[in-house]
Amino acid sequence: MHMVIYALVEASTENEALATGKTVFNRLTGAEPSSCAVFDYFVTFDEEDTSVAGKARWGELPTAAPVDSDDGENLLERGWEATKEEFERNLDRVKEAIDELSDEEIMRDEDLARHAFHQVGAYDGPTIFLYTEHGTGIRHRGQLDRLLEESEELWIVPADVHF
């Protein structure tokens, strides 16, 4: 499956932001020796030579944009809304499982209840759409707000990832 994720990075130029974003995405795809892959591969929106990912799949998105620009604000909103919606969807599944299933049924993972529990607690992967420049998933609004307040030249870099 494909999805668009976003890296929030400090940079002074678009090229610097893209390079730092690619470092984040390399970590998330296990391309660096000290990293663990949570996605199979990524394609940034500066790449023209693919027919199944990036622009070919999602259309035109900025390669990188300052967070305080119109494009940056739009990308940030998309990433945050997707994170919230995925969290709420999984949390609803957890609540239903607790209300409707016995402990034994949950243990057997009927209705993928345990999978939903795992997704609610995830720090990275398909339920997290925003990442710091260190490859850390942004899981709650306070974490995002702190990053926005503390960073002076914050850029957002989108990538199409496969998982």
C-alpha cells in the first residue's frame, strides 16, 4: 500500500530541506545501518522517473515548502488530519473490542482487535504521517505545537511511501 508521509525539518533552503527529508525517509525505510525499516521504500516529489509512485500516484505536491507558507500549511494540515483520523479510527476499534469481545476473543485477535491496540500505540509506520528530522513520529498535537514553536526555519517535505 502507498501513503504520503511528511518530514518536518529545519533548513534554510528548499534543497537543504529536501536532503534532510530524504535522510529521514532513508531511516524509515531501513537504508541506514542503525535504522529499522517501517516502510519498504519512498519516492519524493522531485523524482520524475517513476510511473507508480510520487507524482504519478498523487499528482503534483511541492518538493519541500516552508511550514509557514500556503503550501506548507496545506501539507501540514493534510498530515495532521490523516494522523488524527487514523488514530481515532483505531481507537474506535479498540473501544468496540473491549465492549464486545471477551478477553479470550481479544487474545485470539478476533476482529483484529490486538492489531488495533498496536496501531493506537504506534510510534511510526502506517498510522503516523508526520515525522521530525530525527525520524520520530509525531503522535499528538502538543508534540507538533512544540516543534512549530521551537523551530525558526521549519520546512515540510512530503514522500510517497510503500508499506
